[in-house]
Amino acid sequence: MTPPELSREVGPGVMPEVPEVAVRVSALTAYPVKSMAGVDLGAAVVEEQGLRGDRRWAVVDPDGTKVTAREEHALLALRAEPTEGGGVRLLAPGGDAVDVAVPLGAASVRVGFSGQDRALPAGPAADAWLSDRVGRALRLVWQGDTVRPIRDDLGGQDGDRNSLSDAAPLHVTSESSLQRLRDWMLETAVERGEEPAEPLGHDRFRPNVVIEGAEPFAEDGWRSVRIGDVPFRVTMVCDRCVMTTVDRADLSTAKEPIRTLARHRRWEGATWFGIRLTPVLPLAGGAVIRVGDAVAPG
């Protein structure tokens, strides 16, 4: 999924020139349950399928079809915090919570994730908590030890492992790219005589890693990146969906940022913002990335 300007200018096997700038990690976030709110981190252990504790849990309906915030915006108002041993604490506004342990020994159930058709059920207490707050019958499931590959058409290679993330273990966005998008959105509003919207935050895009110091959209041309001492391969530029249009405060939807991205960042029938990464295997022992780590693209 290469931007058209790069596909025209960069030939096979030729690395694009990347300016040498001081690029660093400005924020780290894990999302213990897919589609729920994230947890800010100062440091994170990197495992084969991404940050430890990131998107190992997900929500499905009773027949195993995955349910995300695209279909149920209410999931974005719920939060999951990691607990000892890989479990999670589910929290709703107002402090209502339930603790869920990793369901070791549970019989697997059928699920509908690309590359993974079985997962372990969290159990009736978690299911009832979720169902009551979203307003429909839902189940919470844990990925377990399943080796879930990254699809070839999404930049996967033999040996890659994914969490329950859509397309790759880590998602990266850039402070300067987001600021450029904010500027474009303001220009769009002024041209249309509209009241400017509140500036978007990175939470609209749900990144694991936010970087600062790079030129806007410089990440489009990266083929690899080292964060601290941990090497990653870029699998693709990230296509954006309707989830980015959901206001995190009141769960209302609007046209932005997709409207403006479609004006400035549309190719191959999609809109694009951020990049996806997978760790380069094998990982060295104790692979950790931290806020403040240097980011070295290649």
C-alpha cells in the first residue's frame, strides 16, 4: 500500500531518501481489548505479536462474528486495564468494573477473525457485563496461543505473528502528520463556511506508538524502523475507516477526518494515515520500547 508519489519515484530495491532528523517516541498506548479505550504506557515489552497485552482480547457475538467499534460505538466508551497474568479489568463510565482472568483450560469457541477461527471464552460474568453495557448479546474472548499470520496482501511474510489487530501488530502515527491533517481540516471548514471542529487527537486513530520530530508524512516512505533497540518492518501505510469519525466524548459521528483525508490522502480507493509495523524476528531477550526512545527509519 505505497503512496502513488513513492511508487512512481522509488524503483524496486531502491530505498527512498529519508532526512536525518531527531525522531523520538512521544507516546505509547496499549489496547488490551480490541475496540475499547487504550491505556497509556511509559514503556512496553515487545513480543512477536506486538506490545505485551495489546489486543489479545476481543468482542464477538454469540455465533463468533467479531464485533468492533465500527458496529458498536459504545465499545469506545469502555476501558480495559491489564491485570496480573494477562487478565483485564473492564471498566465503564462511573467506575463499574469486572475483573477477568485469562481463561486457561477453557474449551475454545469458534470466532470469525481473518487467520484465526478459534479463541478462548472469558466466561459468563464478562459476557453479561459487556452485553448489559452495549445493549446486545456479546462475548469476550482471548486469543490464546494461536499463531495468527499477517495476510500476504497486507504486507505479511512467513513467520509473522499478529495479535487480534486488524492488519499488523503495531500502529504508528506522527505528531507532524496529525498537525498537517488538522491544518487541512481547518482549510476545508473555512472554504465551506463551517464552524471549525475541535482539533483531532491521536486517539481517533488508535496508535500504539506516536512519534515526534519527523516531517509530515515522512513515515510513508519508511521500509523499516528501529525504536530504541528493537527493529521493526513496515508492512503498509494504514488505511482508515469510519471509526476515525466517532467523537470519543459523546460517540457522535461526523464526516471528518475521512472527508479531508479523501481530499489529500486518497489512492487505491481508500484514505491513508499512519503506518503498520511488525517486529523483526527473532527478538532479542527483554525487547522493550519506551517513551523518549530514538526512532531510526530506514
